[in-house]
Amino acid sequence: MTATTIVVTGASDGIGAAAARMLAHPQNKLVIVGRSPEKTKAVAAELGADYYLADFTELAQVRELAAALARDHPRIDVLANNAGGIMGQRVVTVDGHEKTFQVNHLAPFLLTTLLIDQLVASRATVINTSSAAHKFMAKFNIDDLDGELKYSSNAAYGNAKLDNILFTKELQRRYGDHGISAVAFHPGVVASNFSAESTTASRLAYGNLGRRFMLSPAQGADTLVWLATSVPGEDWTPGEYYAKRKVARASALANDPELAVELWKRSAAMVAE
């Protein structure tokens, strides 16, 4: 039997590392991607997994990652776009984009679209880690994706998590008939380091005081692992947004097909060379 190749980004810590540990079985060929050389190498060594380093604040590194994955792994059965987080003050990347938007949406959009032919050929599942934060943090303006007109770290994060769902739905619309099964999910409120760069109350909420009330990274990774190891179209519905292994209610904006098309067009223009 051919091993199932599963690529997990943001796998050096938090739910990405937890998911990688849960997916490390002989029938899976596990590939992990992280930003931190030390953490990523440690997780890879623990699991006997292939690993790649990429900092999503630089789109050139995303392009290098996509080329390396395409070269080394002719078949990719699951791509889990999990890297992301809440940032602090507004920072513009070397590519000219607001950091939260680029790391959470634009970089995984680029990675997925660069690998699209391979993903189609593999009839792959593409899993995008979103958040219920899109319903109460987002202050979405399609004409201000980089937060130039108005910025707050929480709104930027909520907007990016909304982007994840819109991207999922448009990816499914464009490529579902070609074999891709795209899905987004909310991991729950997880005790992890994803808000480490934030300087707002969210960092305090996710600190030691709040962690006792939160899910463990393994609990947060449960839905991701379920989506990666179950059958799309039978166990879950492609194009939907899930939480706790069930279809969850997304915001009205997340279900706007015209907005999804427009976000795709603008994202494609932003990453075009």
C-alpha cells in the first residue's frame, strides 16, 4: 500500500506539532514545515519525519518551499495550512504586506496555488486552520486587506481567519470538480504560543492565567487529524467550515461567494511575480 503523504505547516509548536504527533503512523509519510530551526528539527527527529524550514513573512521562502515539496514529494495527499497567529503592532513584510494578513492567508494561498497541479493530480485534501474569531474580531474591508486605513491586531487576525474560510470555499469551487477537497476548521481556544507576538489583551488571555480553561494542543488538533484521515464526501463535506468534527456556523461574510472570488483575484495579484 502506498503511504499517505501529509504536509503540515506550522508544525514546530502548538496544534501543528500535536497534529504531527497524532499523524505519525507507519501508513503516513509525514512532512512538517516550521519557522524555528531548533523546534522544527526537534519535532522531525522525534517523529522520524521529513522537514522544511520556511518563514511565511517572506514570500520568496514560500516559493522555495513549494519548489522543494514538488521536487521531493511527487504525491501530496493532504496539505494542512496551519501556520499563523495573532501579531502585535502593524508590521509590513519585505513583500509590502501587513504581517498578519501575509502569514495567515497570503502565504498559504501562495503555497497552495503553486502546488495546485500536484494537489489536483493527487486528489488531495487541503485543510485550512481558521478560527471562530472571524465572527467577532473581523472588521473586514476588501479594499484594505493590508490594514493601511485602519489597523488593530485583533481585527487583523479576525480578518485573516475570515480569509481562510473564503479561500477554502473558492478553492473548492474552482478545483472541487478536479479532485481537490478543501475544508476549513476552528480548533477551539487552545493553550499555545500562537499569540506570542501580540501586545494586546489576547496575549494576556492566552497566558498562564487563562490556559487552565483552554484546550490542550492535542485537543485542538483533533478536528485537523480527523479531516486528514477520514474520507471527504463521506465523513465530511468539502467546502465547509468545521468545529468539533461538525459543520459549524460561519459568518455571513464567510458565506459570500462574490467576496470569495474577489479575495482570490486580489490575493493572486498580490503574489504574482
